[in-house]
Amino acid sequence: MDTMLNTVREFFTSHSPSLIAAGLILVAGWLGARLCAALVRRATLRATEQPTLAAFVGRMVSMGVMALAVIAALAKLGVNTTSMAAVLAAAGLAVGLALQGSLANFAAGVMIMIFRPFSVGDCVEAGGVMGTVEEVQVFATTLRTGDNRAIIVGNAAVTGGSITNYSAKNTRRVDIVVGICYSDDIGRAKAVLALVLEEDSRVLDEPAPTIGVVELADSSGNFVVRPWVKRDDYWGVYFDTHERVKLAMNWRRFIEASLQPDGRT
């Protein structure tokens, strides 16, 4: 027992400077990890306004600094850290290959939060899905469809193709196609369409609406009707214009029939 105590005493006596230095390195590493994590977290939050991303990046920085501090402390104690670094590198490579899909989603999430192609509440089409953005996380984005389904799309799929943001601009153009018979008067039909748009207060004066013949189909001449509206009025104007055009066309034909030269009504 005395021999063991003497051995331990001699070890600590001979290695006390290294042990103290290693302990100081660990303490400094812990303090440095906390400081670096706080600075990175604050900078990320200021740049992206995403608390989730800021916390995640801060945690990763803290773990990285502590890993370096542990390796430095072991090296101070005389431990050969070359083989340890090789093992950690191999383990990191294996983990990276196993989680390459998750890492791709993470990288894409960082890009979304930095460049902000869309925000929460925007109506977008991305990753083959169309819906309103409910939440943007580090690995995935949640969209709510028109029939109130929640669809979670990996961020790599979101940024892997084109992103259409229907809420990016304050105004939108409504595209409607209206067909008339070849026997109908084009001038009168165009006047009716213009009157329908004029009577809708939601249709903007600038840019001016476009009304023109776009196609001569097999059984009809097709007009394209393109009014400009505010973003929030898009679907209301889209549906109402179809209904009003149909009613106006029926009323026009009734008036024309009642004014035939033979006096028939």
C-alpha cells in the first residue's frame, strides 16, 4: 500500500507542471468555447434572425473548441495525439458519409436562412410542393397546402430546384382565357370584357389590363384577359371575373336578340 502511494506521489510530483498546464488548457478551452459560442450565436442571430440556427451553430463551435482544448491538454501530458487525430478524422469521415443527406439539408437550411428566398407566411412552390410557409428549420421547411395539409420538405430538395415565391411582389397579374363564337362580334365582346374589369374596384389602373385575341381555336376565338391586382386580391378577382364575364356575355346576347330587326324578343 505504501509502495502504491509513493508511486502515485512521485508521479504527481514529477508531472505536476504538465498536469497543471493541462488543467489550465482545459479551463481556458472551456471558457473560450463559451465565449466563441456566444459570439458566433449572436452574430448568426443578427445575420439570419433564426434562433434555431444560431443555437445550433453556437453549439457546434463550442464542441469544436473543446475538442481542440482536449487534444492540446493530452499533448501537454505527453500523449501522442497524432494517432488520435487520425482516428477522429476517420470517425468524422464515417459520420459525414452516413449523414450526408442530413448535412446537405443542413447546408441548404443555412443558405435559406442567409439569403431568404422566402419568409414564413409566403406562398411558394418549391421541392415539387406548393403551399404557405409555416416554419423554416435547420433541416427542413414546413409548408401548409390549400387543403390544410402540412408537408415537411427537406431543405436540400427546396434549394435543389427553382423556387417560385408568389408573395414576393405586391401586385400580380391574373390570366384568364375567354372564348367566343365565331359569329360573335369581336369589338362588342372586347367592350364587354373591358366593362367587367372597369366595374371591379380591385382591378388596378396601372399597369393597365390587357385584353386581346390570343388564339383562333377550332370552335371559338379566344380572348386573353389580364388585369393587375394586389397580391391578396388575386384569387378573389380570378374567380369573380370568370363569373362576371359569363353573366355579362349571357346578358349581351339577350340584348342583341331583343333588338333584332324583325322585332322578336
